Amino acid sequence: MSTLLEVPPDLAPVLAECERITRARARNFWYGLKLTPGAERGAMYVIYAWMRAADDLADAEGFAPEERVRRIAEFRAATDAALAGEIPDDSPVWRGLAWVAERHQLSQRDFHDMLDGQLSDVGPATYQHWDDLRGFCYRVASTVGLVCIRIWGYHDPAAPALAVDRGIAFQLTNILRDFREDYDLGRVYLPAEDFRRFDLTPESLRGWKQPEQCAEFMRAQCDRAEQFYVRSAPLDQMITPSCLPTLWAMTQIYHGLLVKIRANPAKVVSDKRVRLSSARKAWIAWRASRMARGARA
């Protein structure tokens, strides 16, 4: 485990467990978060572990939707308690969250909105209009961005709005990359109005039955996501420099996926998931590490 500075000794095992969860469940995130300095790194591991636990409740196989909703409600109550410094039990997630909340000005609303997003995934997902999908992206991704910048620190009041846009960019990229997997699970996140505009259905897109129209549809979705990357670009100059390498690396990974999808839209329905090459990821890691060393210097 990497050394975490400015962390009380009794919290070290808690943060070690949250780091273990991050490394096991999201290796790319773990590599990115390692670039974050000191106690902020530990705080980010805690936030990821909390998000993982919430996501697992929504996706829990073998439980009826009503039971999942009940468990999310219990998780919400425990979250509120931890944010208020009242640790509900000795779980590393709750002890860690209470510590992060004590150090940083976290917003209870961000966590509630995230959990509302998880509730949206309890049943089959369908969205009629872009505004509906945008709201979902805000709840499950923009809120994460808002929590992150509260931990990293920022110096411009415009940063929260840009963090919202960056989160939407990331989530739209996820949705495009995971279209096949989500469709096979009964979830279609892309707006129904967009399918109608291109005279397509989710089924025809899944089967790539009208190749030219399907490719045009996907490129239009990529263009929408690209707009949010462009709009949020100034955020990188507003984040505390020592924390910027993490945001930069994550953005490079997500935007790189979007570029690959736009270049070959049919990949979203292939059996092989869209991924960056090992060489590209190695370059991102090398560049981000240099940025981190420069910030420390």
C-alpha cells in the first residue's frame, strides 16, 4: 500500500481497506488515484468504496426490486449518520466517510442525488428525452465530480458547474461504451427521441441492422459527449495543481474511449469491449506521473 500522509494512525487500516476495494474493483481508477497527494488520496479511496457499495446494492442479483430499494434507504440513513460524524457501525466505509466529512465540506445533497441515481437502476432503464438522460448523468456522475473537487480543492467559483459537465461527459462515454451490455440486461439509456430521429430502434442498433444509420446515430451521440468535454476544459486550470494529474489521467482515459468509439461506432455492439491499448494507457500513466512529480516539486 502507498504511504498516506497526514492520516491519523487509527485511520490507516480503514484507508488501507478502502484502497484494497478500489484496487480490486477498479484498477484504472486506483492507478489514477495513486497520483493524488497525501490524505486526499485516502479520502478518494473512501469515496470510491462508498460508491462501490451503493452500486452493488442497486445491482444485487437475487434480490427483488423492493428489497433493493429498502437496502438503499438503509444505506442512505447510514450515509447521513456518517456525514454527521455519527458512525453507524465499525465498517471501514462509514469510519472513512466520517473522517472525510470532517476534513472537507461535503454536501449531503450530492450523496442523496447519487443514491437517487442508483434507484433509477433498480428496474429496467429507459429515457424518452435528452433532458431525462442528462438528469440521470447528473445524479450518477456529476455528483461524483462535485465530491471530488471538494476534496481536491479549487480556486474558481465556476469550477462546480464545470465539474458537472465533466461528469456528464464521462457518463455519456460509459453509456456508449456499454450499450451492448446494458441492452442485454434490459437497460437502454440513450433517449428514445434520438432513436426516432434516426428511424432506428434499440433492437436495430444492437443488431447493427442498418449500418449507415447506426453509425450516424452513434457519431451524433459521440458529438454530444464531446461538447461536454470541450465545455468543461477550463476545469483543469481551476483544480489544486497537486491533484490535477488524477483528473487529467481520468479525462484522457475516458476521452480516449470516446475517440475510439467515434472512429469505429460498430465496436459498441461487438463482443469485445472498447478499451484503450496498453501502450496508450502506459503513456497516460507516464505523463500523469511526470505532472505529479512536477506539482510536488
